[in-house]
Amino acid sequence: MNPNRETLVILTPAFPADESEDTWVVSQQLFVKTIKTNFPELDVTVLSFFYPYRSSTYSWNDIPVTSFNGMKKRKLLRLGLWKEIWYKLNIIRREHTIKGIFSFWCGECALIGSYFGKRYGLKHLCWICGQDARGKNKWVKFIRPSAGELVAMSPFLATEFYKNHSVKPGHIIPNAIDPEIFPSFQLLQKDIDILGAGSLEIPKQYDVFTEIISTLQKTFSSIKTFHAGMGPEMGHIETLIKERNLHDNLCLLGARPHHEVLKLMQRTKVFLHPSLYEGFSTVCLEALYAGAHVISFCYPLEHPVLHWHVAKNIEHMRALAEEILRDVHTDYNPVQLYTMNESVDSVMKLFEK
């Protein structure tokens, strides 16, 4: 980093260990890349609290990242972690001109970012991304954030945060995609009926996913469905597939590179996202732009979006999927909501104020 240039410091719980880890914290990766590309006069440095599982400084797409391996530092050792991060922030402050501090999630990162910013008169912003808006987030009472430093990823999250923590985020800047990373929009055959993508965890409710596929299979005997992703529930979902005799209809692909998932989305008719709670899911935005119809239980916006269907319950989700699959005139044109260029520009304008 050049000491004569301004530096934006990004605090995050986790960050990819290298460029090959492109399938998780996708929006965070894209946000950092876009700042680097769109603001070449600005230096960017990332401090990652818990992952990678090593203490090191490394380069990610020519951006310096410092990881602290905080998963090994629990209870009293947590204070040691915070001291390490505070010490690193002070080094950056002494050697560079800090433009501001940006934290992902209103949690430990925002705790350090907010207090360091107050201590040294630096602007701190926190992007509320999902679970951090819920009432069980214990960190908010310690952070005591002002409305001005809170940036909600969606109107739903802004409302949820205010309901649970009595602070209304002062800004809403949506999650977004980069249209340029999608494979070319040649006319791909829509040969995948239903696709799911994401971590196989209990809150994501992929048992509901298999239940819906099982019910639809009675109507569409040769229905073709896939799921891309790994997680602790993999064994349970494999058992459900066997019990429901879905081995010819539902294939678990496991982890796949991001560009392969985008290609799968372009071949998909219905993207099924049965998660119990979501902030503003990146995979849903990507699926829309890939030309799939999205069906979910959680809806982040205050207005309808073309090709995004909201289910009231499991039966309604099944019925919506069946209706789309039956209709030979279903429109599968791409739907673009927000680009990361727009979101990053909005964030950087806040740092200019």
C-alpha cells in the first residue's frame, strides 16, 4: 500500500484463503473486487477475524489480507484476538491515511470497527447482511451503533433490525451481482427443472426441498433437479433422497466452482430457495439474472419483482413450482435487479459525506 494514498479498511469474519474459494461469501468477494476495480486511486486492505484457519498476511487478487485465525481464540482468549486486530489497525493508521472502516455484519467486526473509528475520528460503516438483524444478535447492545453507521442490505433487514434492536439503519444499499461474470447468454436449453444452491444447513431447510421434489415427482415422473453445495446436512439429505426414491430425479452435486453454478442456473427453469430466513440472498439474485424463476419463503423488498415468487408455506411453494413447470409459455428472460457497481458507488458516497 502507498502511504500517500487513502486506504479503505474492510473487517470481515471470514474471507477466502485464496482465489480458488469462489463459491462462498460471494457478495463480500465481489464487493471487495469492485472497489479495487472502480476506485484505482484507493488502497484496500482486508482484516479477516476467523477464517482462513491460520494467522498470516497474504495477497488475494492483489489485495492484502490479514487473517487472525480467531476460531482458536475463545472466551478469555477473545480479548487477545481483539488486541491483535486493534494493534494491526493502529499500524495501518500510522502508516497510511485511512479513508474509513467498513464492516461486514453487525457483530464482532463492527464492535472493533465502531470503537476504533470513534477513538481516532474515522468513519465506520457496517453492512447488515442477514442473521445480524435478528433479536438473538448479542453484539448490538455492546456496539451501540448510531443509525448513520448502519447500512442494511434490504428494506426487510432494516425493518427487522429496528424491530429487534430499536435502531433504524440510516441507509439501505442492496446486495447485488456482477453481470459481466456470467457466461455468454447464448440460447441454452432449459433442461434442468429445479435447482437449489447453497450450504446444506438446517436453517436452509433442504429437507423441505426434497419433500417438494418428492411431491412433484408424482406429477412429473422424469423431473430433473440438482443441488450445488456442501454442508453438515449432506448425509441427512442423501438419506431422504434414498427414502423417497429420488435417486433418478435429484442429484447432489456437492461443491462446484462459481462459474459452473452460474451455468447451471442458466439451464434452470425454477430456482427453489426454501431457507427459513434470508437477508438478500446472492444466489437468488444470480438465478434471476440467469433467467430462472425464483421461489422462496423470504422476500427482501417492499415491491414485487418479476420472476420472483413468494411462497406462504410448503404446499404453496410446490404449487408455484408446478404452475411454472406446466406453463409452456413461461418467460425465462434474465431479470437484473442491482449491480455491485451501483452498490459500491453508493457505499463510497457515504464515506465522502
